[in-house]
Amino acid sequence: MPSLPGDGTREAALRWLTHLRVADVPRVRALFTHHPRYADLTPVQYAEGLEWLRRTGLVTTSGHPVVDVGEQLPPDSAVVPHVLWNAADDERRRAIGTAGERCLLALLRQEGLMAVEHVSAVSDAFGYDIGALTSSDGHIHLEVKATTDPTCLIVHLTRHECEVMSADPWWIMGAVLVGKLGDALNVATVSRSWLRTAVPHDRSPRGRWESVRLVVPPQALKPGLITEDGKRVLSGGSFATPEVWGMQELGGAAVRPRAAAKRCPVNDLRRAR
């Protein structure tokens, strides 16, 4: 095990671990380089801190922090805190997310929407995953959240996605229940008004939130895909599984999209990447 570095390098390592939870290495490096709050340490110390984390295995070669250190580094580098990330789980989450996006792309095209584009495959800068046009020339900007859990819907929202939601009247969050074969078993719209009340607020100019984990309540969900002005983009039919995300508890029927029979196998998606 490599020896512990000096205090400055360890402080730089702590900052890397904190910020790499919500951003990649180039973005965090730019933050450390240009923001005056981080000017107390040198670029060399930041570089040494990241290198030490990689040597000790606390950050992967691709820039993922594998531990949650809370407010301070462990006093002994041999002590490994709670694991945040591993390759198998990350691959599984990516496959589920990709399956949800691919299935919604197919469903929207089968519903007759035009100019359906998988924009997140090009860049994350859009703040949504899918763009499309309706038959009435209305725009759809769809942020897709996918899960395999029918009992509870948990979504992760970045600050950038939230800012796009606030500025873009065409932005919609669609939740997809992905089946074992990678097909879309259920689709629902997450209420924008609920999202606005659920996201955190910056409490100090010295800090800002970058990503948030939200547990979506049943009352914040509507079956199918519905625009902000109430137009239904994606209709549904019957759905056999009871109480998907608690929606049936409200007296509403959870839905299975008509085109859900179009399979999007997760294994095929993995091979396609």
C-alpha cells in the first residue's frame, strides 16, 4: 500500500472524492483550476491527490470514486469506508437506463411522432434524452428515468437537468419500468410541479447542489406520457402487475403502452454499445 501523502495532497484527494460523485475528472479539474475557493492548493497538489487515489484504488481509472468518505479521509488508507460503486452495478444501471431510452424511442416512433432523436447519445448538454415532434408540430423533450423495481420509483436528477426543466416548457420526465427482457412494462409521467418542490435549494453562496436522489410518491405520477399542457403523447392499455409505483392505490390504472411488445433486450443493448 502506498504511503500516505502530505496534508495538502490529502486535502486535494478529499476534494476529488467529494466532487467526483457528481462530475467527471475534466470538470472537477476545471473547477479546481478556475474557482477561487479552491486556489489554496496548487495544481500539483490536485494532480498528486488524484494520482494517489488511483494508486490506492479509491478512484478507478475511469474516474469513479469507490468509497464514501463523508467529511474526511480515513486516517489509515487501509481502512475502506462504505463502497459507493463497482463495475458490475454500474454496468447493470447503464444497461437498464439504455433499455428504457431505446424502448421509449421505439414507442414514440410507433405512436407516429416525428423527428424522434436520441440526443443524449450525442451529448449530455441537452438536459434531456429524447427530442421529438408531435403531429401538431409541438415539441417533446423527454428525460428518461428507468428502473426494474415496480414497488418504488427512485430517480436521480442533476442540477443541469433541473435547470433545463425550469427553462424549457417542452421538458417531460418519463419513468419506465424495464422488464427482464429489457422491454418497457410500464410508462408514467413524473409531475414537474412536484419536482420543483422536491429539489433542494442552495443555502449558501459557498456551496451548491449538483445531483439529488428523489423518491417519487404515487400522487406525482400519471400513467403514460403527458405534456405540461395536458396533451397525451403516449397512450396506454391494461397492465397486469398490481400497484406499480403505488399508482393503483390512488384509484388509477397503471398502464402498459400499446407498443411495449416491441422488445429491447438488455443483452442486445450491451452488444450494441
